[in-house]
Amino acid sequence: MHVLLIHQAFATLDEPGGTRHHELARYLVKQGHRVTIIASPVSYLTGSTAYKRIPWVDKQVDHDPDLGGRLTVLRSYTYPALHRSFIHRVFSFLSFMLSSFINGLGVRHIDLVWGTSPPIFQGGTAWALARLKRARFVFEVRDLWPAFAIAVGVLQNRALIRASEWFEHFLYRHADLVMANSPGFVPHITRHGVKQPALIANGVDISMFNPEEDGTEFRQAHNLQGKYIALYAGAHGMSNDLGIILQAAALLMKRQDIAIVLMGDGKDKPQLQAQAEAMQLHNLFFFPPLPKNQMEQALAAADACIAILKPIELYKTVYPNKVFDYMAAGRPVILAIDGVIRDVIEKAEGGVFVPPGNPQAMADAICDLADHPDKGRKMGLNARSFVEQYYDRKELAQVLQPQHLVDDHVRRAGRDA
């Protein structure tokens, strides 16, 4: 089969950001399929681009000999001001929606079009291309949009909310298959009339991380020898609630042995850096994001890893990629996210849950793990063992058989009609 993936936020293994789709695409190619991905040249995490002038389309072929040239990435023009403001962000989404549609028209012999949300606009592109090319349409839900945008207050206009919810429902109704990356999303999807959404949960390629590594080179490069490192790796945005980590760092100022590292990028990073400087947080360090294939050393240098989101009810539904990376690296997780991902950490006995929005609880958890390193190491090994058993992406990807998934779904739909 030839699969066309429309994904503005797509990142390869040598770029910063979530690489779920690159890993899944490589799996599909190794199973004998051909995959073409239409993506943005603008990094969804950093908002930057490697191009002096963003091209209308740039073709990149993965030359890994194991893939035989059957994985192609088309970088499609995108308005570059992704992180400037909400309006500019919408223009960025709409520009990619249009350019990816036009560039998608030139991709020949497509059997299946895979759209993924957010941003939800590209779901419309995927649906339109699937119908024009008489291909199957798979719609993947990675966030509950627009519900998340409404919950955090980004989307407030009632007319836009109604239009967004109508569009979401339209995509659910017109997809040959709806797929989710978290079990927490399934109830929301079924309430929209989808009887049996497919679940290909977030996970991790465990071969990318070695829990025995100690990250010595990373520590030396950043002058962090002898420190107990609590590391957050990921986006610095509104939803990530990193101000709580800054407040926790303020509470830990007297602990000269503890260093808190925020690694990544995003719209809120300059504001967070200014806030940390004003608070004179000498125990907190900002590092730039690393490509996925360089994250092993950074996580190896950490003694504990932090995952955090704002205390919003809907965030109880998410399966953050970073948590599974932390677990695969064999590091205890300090988890300030309630819900389905808390269930994973507690079943694994792989970390500590702290109430979201509570800097004192965060500081206490860091202190406790710093004071009891053997406990943290045991949690980390438990976490690694758990993801090896249940969340190895190579095992999860076996569910991803495009023709079988869609045909089974269509047969069930006919039987249920």
C-alpha cells in the first residue's frame, strides 16, 4: 500500500519534537508499504526553520538502506510565524492546510490518506485528498481538539467553538477509521458516534535508550557534575505549567546539591527565562531542545524526570510521549499529571505522583528522591521493565496494518448498520 500522511508537526529522528510518526512510518516501510509524508518546514516545537526562504515544497527521501527509498517527506510551505500570536498561529495552520492539499494532489497512486490532529485543519486536507483520490481516510486523534483549546481558554469565541466542534464531528463521521493514541480519548470519540476507534497508544522505541548509561559527557558539558538533576524535556507552552517548576526551584534554593533542568523550546520560554532571572534561580538551567536521536545522553544524565501539565480535567486523558521516554531511560518519573498516565506510573511503580499545580509537592518529591537515591533507581528500573513489557513501540505498531485496519472497520460498520 501507499500511505500518505498529512502532518504539520512531523519531526524526524534527527529533529527536536515528538517522533511517533517517523517511527511508525519506518515500521510501515519495513513491512513492505510505501509512505509519503507532507510536513511543515517550520519546527512545531521551536517555530524555527532551516531555510532562508521557505520553499513551496522540498522533497526529502530517507536513504536508510533498510527503507529502500520508500519513505519520502515533502516539506510544504507554511506561514512561519507559528509562535507569534494566536492569530498568526491560525494563519500558519491555514497556510499548511492549503499548501499540503495542493502538494498532495501531485502524489500519485495513494491507497490510504492518514490525517492527524492537532492541528485539526490538516484533517480536512486529508479527508479531501482521500475523497479525490478514492482512497481510504484514517483520522488520528492525538489531542482532543477543540476541547483542549476551549479548556485552556485559547478558544473563546462561541461561533468559532461551534464551527470547530462541527468540523471535529464531521471528520469523525467521514473517516473510514478513527485512531487514538491514548485510551483516555476513546470515551470522547465514542460519544461522537464512533463505535470502535482503533487504539495505537503512545509508547517508545526502547532500543533508543540504555538505562545503564550515566550521562557523564552531558554532565561535564554543562558543568553539572555532582548534582542531583531533575530534568524536564519538552515544550515550553501554556499547557505545560512550567511556572510551577520555577516555584519549586525557589523552594529548593538552599539545596546546593540539586539542579533543575528545563530542556526544550516553545512560545513561553523567553518569559520563563526572564521570570527565572528575576527570581534569581541559580539552581535552574534552561537548555535548548535536542533531536530524538541525541536524547539518550540527556536522559541518562538525569536522576529524575518531570512531566507536568496544567490542572485541567481534560488533561487526565493524555498519554504524553515524554513519560514513556523517561521510563525507557530507566529514570523515575515525577508526574504532575493526573488520570490515565498516572495509572501507568502507579502500575509500573515507576515514579511519584504529585498534585498538578502544587509547587510545594513538586519540591518535596524532588527532595525525597534526592535524599533516597536507591529508591529512585529502583523506580527507574521498574519503569523500564514496564515499558519493555507493555509500551515498546515496535510491539504497539504491529496493530498498524493499514489495509487490515480499514477493511475490518468497514466490514464492522456494514454489519452494525
